[in-house]
Amino acid sequence: MLENIREGSQGWIAKSILGLVILTFALAGIGTYTNSVDTSVADVNGEKISQDAFNKAYQAQRNRMAQQFGDMFETLSADENYMANFRNGILDNLINEKLIDQSTVDMSIRVSDQRIKSTIRTMTEFQVDGVFDNNRYLAMINQAGFYQSSDFRDYLRVQMTRRQLTQALVASEFNLPYQEKQVNALQNQKRNVRYATINAEQFKAGIELTDDEINQYYLANQARFENEEKVKLNYIALDVNDIAKTIEVSDADVKAYYQENIASYRQDEQRRVAHILVEFGDDEVAAKVTAEALLARVNGGEDFATLAKESSDDTFSGENGGDLEWIERGAMGDAFDEGAFALTDVNSVSGVVESDFGFHIIKLTDLKAEQVQAFDEVEVELQAKVSQLKAQNKFYDLQQEMAQLSFEYPDSLDDAANAVDLKIMTTDWLSKFGNIAPFDSPKAIEVAFSDLVLQENLNSDIIEISDTLAIVIRLQEYQPAEVKPLSDVTAQIRDTLISDKATELAQTTADSLLVSFKAGNDISEQLTAINATFVEKVDVARSGGDIAPSLSREAFKLPHPAEGKISATTVTLNNGDLALLEVQAVTASNVEKALEPRMAQQQTQQLAQSAYQSFVEALKVNAEITRKVITAPVSQF
């Protein structure tokens, strides 16, 4: 048979077909290497905003909204118009950020490596007992998705560069006295009003709906009647804290740990130093001569602190006699450390020390000897640490066993649960947002709605919720996202449509009354006919009054009443009722007083925000911006 195939492949027809196949693959390959699909969502002055950048910003903002507003946001997210505006708002922010970044480059705004380093070391998130801890730093940036420290430094540099520009705009804003007076006058202004409430409920009685109207509303609002996709899960949870309760710790274990980690209970020698700095400037040789002259004056008996205040280029420390407070190795650089830690006697002074900053004269002002905490002082703390450490080690061992067995026996959690002595638990219905721990973790929910769990109906891989908690899940029950049948929501639709039509009729009635009222006609009888009457309110303030906020808000939008001209409008109330509102008089405040500090600050912030927005809008005028229509993010997770 193979011989027949070999002979058949030698014919001209076979060779022609083979040639076409090879040519097709060759051209396809060339296309792959010479063409790339543009998946960007916008282009700002030639710089693209990628789909990936948009997806990350979208998910971050969606998670923040879900945490802040819970079920309310889930209701809003079912409205496609709202979500379209939501996505466009995120894209607007990304475009604004890109414009700001480009502007900082044009203005040569930079953040130095030294400042980045200093900022990181002073961030409390990366400190243990008030001191920068490199292990904590690396762990936290990894948890945030920065797997290289350089990635985090680049991110921080961008944020700090943006902040320099925005702070320059915002911090330079101020409000003038006349503006304060205007705000004061407006804040303290009062208005006399009257209003008549037109109850929409009375219009419901005569409203009739057809089946077609109900069906049309149902078809046009499918998202409102959709069941949310949900799951019920079986799961096992391995928790370090539960394991710790079963751990026994001996005195020998505690003492051994103390000896192995004695460095943690030793406080190294500490030094407090002061310095006089002479920067290199344009002439490094002259700077060194100046430093040596200052050293000679110090050695000649002149007061170090006075010389530092008068001559040090480090003006910040110079104001304090050159004091740098307590330092540790690595804080000031190798050259400085070598000079500072070579001093052994308090009040001794170094020679001229050259560093990247310039030439230093260093004085040792105080010294703390090395101290070691005795075992008895830390024994209780050590017992807790050893117990936690043993529990953590056992946790990792059991976690590996749980992972292996749940993988080897993927159709049940029983084997893994029995092996690590855990109880199989069942969740309530879970959605993609707003769940209780541990299913408030995005990692857990991503796996819960994955194909492995939903489609293949297998045990999940082990999910590390945190350093102390790991779970494995499998599906118990699934509720797909589907539109409820019309029969289930007919009553709801009927109530909605009747309320909407009643409000429309109330609006039509109110509009008709408003026209007649503004024409100068007496509408008392018409109001009585619809069970309404004018209610008068005197000295209504902008806020905090005894009328509905929507009424007071509209009252202060209306113009001042004038001779022969009625200042009135209609207002839709929160419950669907309508009101006919008239402003009868405006009373200006006759009390002149300084604007409250809080209000003055708020006004300045508003002016600053306006200045920032104006700056961004000005950048947009001269920018070439291309936006693409964004329908939905690539992934929910």
C-alpha cells in the first residue's frame, strides 16, 4: 500500500496539488509575519492604547464599583446603555492619562532614580515596625501583579511624573475675595416658593394596556428580566489557623529556633551622624578644596553645627546642624557608609569623603551599642512563631497532597478530603460579584465559572486564596443566565407601564397648567379638580429644608421673579408624581462674614479641578485622537 502511495505521489497532478498546498502555507506564513491585527482601542498622537490596557482598567473599575455598591451595581450593569457609558468613561480616562504622559515628556518632567528609591523606602506598606523590609516589599508588589521590581519602579515613576504635573496645576489655584463673597451670597440666599403636587396615582384607574404593549416592552428590555448566572459549589478548605490548633511545640523547639534566628533578636549598633556637604558644582576640584578648608576649620575647633548651617549644600540638614539622625548601612551609599562607620568615638570627625552627591565631612554624634534580647524576654513570642511555622510547613505538605489527590480523582472531593481530614462544605448560590469570603476572591470566582468546573464537571486545581488558605472546588449545581419567561414578569411589566403612563398623564396635565399659569390665569379650580392645591414655603434654603430636595434644587435654578413675569416650572418627583413650582421672592443674605474654611477649601478644589479639566481639554484641541467603538471587554476576569 505504501508503495502505491509513493508511486501515486510522483504523478504531475499530485505534484501540482502539493505545490499549491505548499504555496498556500508559504503565503499564509508570510502574512503572519508581515501583518499584525491592530487590536488597540484608541490612538493618541500616534501612540496606541491597547485592548489589554483597556481590559485591565475596565476590570479594576468594575471590581471597585461592585465592592462599593454591591447588588445595586449588578442591577446597573444589566443596562446596556449604562455599561456603554461606563466603558466610554474608562476610555476617556485612558486617553486623558496618555495626553498627560505625552505632556510631561514635552515639558521634560522627570523623576530621578534616587527619588523613586526614597519613596519606596518610606512607603508604610513596605515597612515592618517602621523600617523598610525588602521581603515584604517584594511579596506585596508580586501580589499586586508586578513580578519584577523594575516593573513596579516604572509604574511608580509614571504615577509620580503625572502627579508632578497635576499638582503644579492644582496646587497653584486659589480663590479671590470677590469669589468668596459671591459663594457666600449664593449659599445664604433664601427663596419664597409655592408648589402644588399632582398625584400620578389618580391617573392609573383609566389606563388600559394591550398584550402587544406588554410583549413589546418585554422584548425591548430583555436584560432587566435576565436571571444572573450562578453556581453552587462543593469545596474543601485548608486553613493554617485550623492546623495551628493541633500543633504541639516543645521547649527544645523554641530554644533551637531562637539560636537559629538570633539575628532577629539582635539590634545592630546604631549611629547618629551629622554632615557638611559640598556639591561638585561646575568645578569638582574647587569643591574639594572648599571641603578640605571646611575640614580644617572643624579640626581647628570651630563649631561643626554652625559651619553646617552656614556652609552645607544640604540645606535641609544644615538647618539642624547637619544632623541626619540615626542611619543604617545602605541608606546613604557605600562611600558615605565607609566614612561614617569607620568612626568609633562620639564627636569624632571623618576626613573628606567623596560620594555621588559631592564631598562630605561626617561627624559621629551618638552611638548605640549592639543589644540582644534575652530568651526569657521573647519566649512567649517564640512559641507562637514556632507554632505558626510548623503549621505553615504542615499546611504546605497537606496542600500538595490535597492538590495531587483532587487531580488524580477528579470526579469527587472525597479522596482529597479524607486524606487531609477535611469536611466537604457546600456554598449558597454564588454570582460573579458580591460573595462572602472566601468566594469574594477573584481567583476563586474565576475558577468557579471556568470550563473545567462548569463544562467538564471536574475538581478544580488548588486555589491559593492567601498564604494561609487554599481550597479545591467542584460544581454541585448551575443556574445559567437566561431571560425569565414572559408569564413570570407580566405583572411586573404591567405595573411599570401603568406607572409610566400615569406619570406621563400627570406630566401632560402639569405642562398644561403651567402654560395657563404663566399666562396669568387663576388655576385654583383646575388644581382642585385633580386634588391638588398650592403649598407656600418661606425662606427656603438650598439644602436642609422641609421640602423635597428636587423642589429646592429646581427652585434655585429658576430666574428671579420680575414684574409681569412669573418664574415657574414643573418638577418630576422621585415617586413619579409631578409638581407645579413657583418662585415668588428671592431674599439675599444681609450677613457678611468670611467663608468657612471648609467651604473656602472646597471652592479652591473646584477651581483646581476646573483648571485641570481645562488643561486636558486644551491638550485635546491640538491632539489627533482616534477612538474605536468598544462593545464589551474581552474577559470578565
